[in-house]
Amino acid sequence: MAKDYYKILGVSRNATQEEIKKAYRRLALKYHPDRNKGNKEAEERFKEINEAYAVLSDPEKRRQYDQFGSTEFHRRYTQEDIFRDFDFESIFRDLGVGFDLGSFFGFGGKRRGSTSFRIDLGDLFSQVFGTSPEEEWFGKESYRTKHAERDFVSNGDVVLELPVTLEEVAQGAEKIISIAPTGKAERIKVKIPQGVEDGQKLRIPAQGTYGPHGRRGDLYLKVKIEEHPIFERDGKNIICDHEIKFSEAVLGTTIEVPTLYGKKVRVKVPPGTRSGAKLRLRGLGLPDKSGGKGDQFVRINIKVPKTLTKEQKDLIKKLAKEGL
């Protein structure tokens, strides 16, 4: 039976390689077996799509297909010939899915060891499914997934970037996130331990995608500690700024400052404190693996008024005469 590969991919006969590749990506994801389990019609469609792409993506095979037509082309090429030198693994790395296409067709293409790779699925997912990758993986109820990055591994393991606040690092946290690696939303509980490190990976078994042999991989959440609107990190120590008046710097005062632990503490500023001085609050920094904690430092900034009344100016002049 004659096969119209252009019709199968939904492209014109003068389509560019980029147009052919784009059509293939869209259809391959739509009919991928992981998304259509038990659907024989989708399975056959998936085979057709890959066969069409194997021919049309190869300049020499495409030339002969165009020159001789489908019937004569298939006298010259067996199915194994069509897929010879077709790099299954790199193609599916580009798609962000793990799948042994050679085994699916009953023979092997080029094979490589299991590798990690990073892709941007934004445009691809929106084209195919009409959703963002965040909605596709986490669902619309997910928290703070706008900038999530993905590393897909060919054995079904998945690595997602998980933003974590400094408060969560300090106190630990439990979160419920919604993921949809197989098209069906699943809600899972994630425990963020105290003192978690930036770049640390939290493993959640059997919550990745399905790998080449039907085993579901693991989900790894790669911690990304977010910048804080108030605190700066300095290893396990944290620093916050606090502004005081000139008179308070000279005479001393007591201020109230926030902490990462949900409470405010009162701090004495000694008389004669200079701008840039740091006041230490022991044990209010970030936890470490040994069970200890860093410190919180309050950096003092002295506010210099931009405008003064006549009376204030006169007083400042008097102080200046006194050597202040």
C-alpha cells in the first residue's frame, strides 16, 4: 500500500526540514505511547509518524522517495533500511521523553548510554497540548513553578527545579504539589528538610516518566534558594539592614527586627554606633547539617535628612561648633 509521508506529517511536498521537524515533534508527542496506553490506533499512528520522519528528514531518502514514488521506494528500502542510522535516542531527547523506539519497531537504531539533558518545553507543550509545561507537569494549582527547569533522563527519571524560600530553609517545610507526568494529575507531599542546600536534589521515588522498559523513573526536585526581599545570605549567616536616625546613632536606641523564624526580636543599638556597623544575633541564621545554626547580623544605616527646618539647621550648627 502506497504511503504518503507528507500527508502523514501534514506538510506540503516542498516543506523545509524545519517545518517537517516541527510537524513531527507535534505529532510524536500527541501519539506517544506514554500518553495513549492501550490505544492500538494511536500506536499505529505513532509508527507511521516515525517512519515518515525517518524518510523525510534524510535528504537522500527523501530525494529517492520524491523521484520514484512510494511503491518503488519501498521496493528499494525495507523498514529496517528506512530506520538505519536514524538516531532514536537523540530524537527523543529533543522531545523530552524516554522511549526505546528501536524495540518498539522490533529492531535497534543507534544506541547510547543513559544521559541527562536539559530542554525548554514551553513552546513545544503549548503547541501540542495548549498548556504551559508548568501546567502540564504541575497542574494549575501548583505553587511557584513559573521558572521551573527540567532535566529529562532516558530511563524515565526527571529533575525539576524547586524554588525554596529562606524561611523554608530555616524552618523546614512540607508542601503538596500537583504533577502530571503521565497526563493525569497526581498530588504528592514534598518534605523540605531544615538546612537544605542550594542545588541539593530531593528524591521522590517512582514519580517520574515511564522509561524504555515500562519502569517509572524517579522525580528529583533540585533546590533553588530564592533571593529574599529583606535578608542576604553569607554562608549560614544572614544579614538585614536597619535604618536609624542620627540622634539614635549618637545616643543609642532599641530597635525591632524581623527573623526567619516568624518572630521579631528587640536589639539594643549602643551609643556612638557608626553607619555600616553590624549587630550580631547569635543562632538566628540558617541551620547546618551538624545541627548548629549561623547568626543573623543587623547592618545599621544612619539616615541623613534631605531637608531641615530653620530650627534644626541652627541646632546642627551649634553641634558643629561643639565639635560634633
